[in-house]
Amino acid sequence: MLDEAAIELNYHNHESAFDWQQVFGDAAPVEIEIGFGKCGFLISMAADQPDKRFVGIETSRKYYRKGIRKIQRADLTNVKLLLGEALHLLGRYIPENSLAGLHINFPDPWPKKRHAKRRLLSPEFVEVAAQRLLPAANFALATDMEAYMIDALIALRGNAQLEEIFATNSRECEMPRRYSSEYEREFFSAGKTLYYATFRKKP
């Protein structure tokens, strides 16, 4: 079984951005999932694409610890996990123009108006995230909250670095992507409308 240290990406006392070649030992493409939760989406991607490297970011210590155990059981050597706030980690430790993809699945919607500023998909976050993407790399979002998607699309469409590929929902298109999360499958089975958007960084 993989040692926990082989999965955890420790940034404490790390003064500069990560060097992916040093982190993974090769120059393979790197993708990030923010808020990996129960880890199903991340594990599916990593198992299906052994030629790529994946990093999962999670704020919940509970899900972070569970994620480590699930990756150990899956014996995946192409996955690393980070515990912390996504905006801080992206801005401080993820190199600019280094990611082959960014995935955000069902982020905390903070539905009350007074909490809206806590939502992840702010213009500031989108700007920082876009800077970390390689040209032609995708930024993909999935949510079960229409209001969240509406606000996220304003931020995404307002960013000069990104171009829209599609924005749709499960009434119009059944799961328009290759992998799904546990929450997504539960929502879909319950007949809940899900919202999807994919943007691409301009060349």
C-alpha cells in the first residue's frame, strides 16, 4: 500500500510555487480538481488516465483523510492531495501556465445573499485560476444550483483569458462529460437538474 507521504503534497515551509517535475518525477500533464469531496471523480480520472498527473484540493480535513485512504486502496501513484483554501493554494503554490485542466464539482453554493462573497467562483478566483492554466486548457464547472451557475458564468465570461465552450444543464444534455462524482450521480438519479459549463484558456 502507498505511504501517506507519497500522496500528501506538503506546502508548509514551502516558499515558492511547486515544480511539477519534482513533485511527480516527470513532465506529464497536470490537472487539478478543487473540492474533491468523496474522491470518486478524481480517482476515476486518475485511474483512466495513467499518463496524466492529478492534484486534488480539499478544505475539509475529514474528506481529505478519507481521500488519502481511498487513493491508497486504489494504488494510484499519479495523484497528490492538498489540504487548504483553493484561492490561497492556487495563488501561492501553483505555477502560472502549468495546468492541463481545472475541475470544480458542486462547490459550496452559499445560497444566502449575505454569504455570496464566500463563493469560490469570484472574478478574483477566476483570474488566478486562468493564469494557472496552459493555453487551450479547460476550466470545467458543475453545480446543482442554477443561481450559482448564473453568477459563475458572469465571472467566467467576464475574464479576458477564457473563451466559452459550452454552458448547459441535464435537462438539455445528459451528463455532458466523461466522469462523474458521487454527488452528481445521486442528484441525477433523483431527477435534480444539474448545470455544467466548460471554458478554455485562449491560445
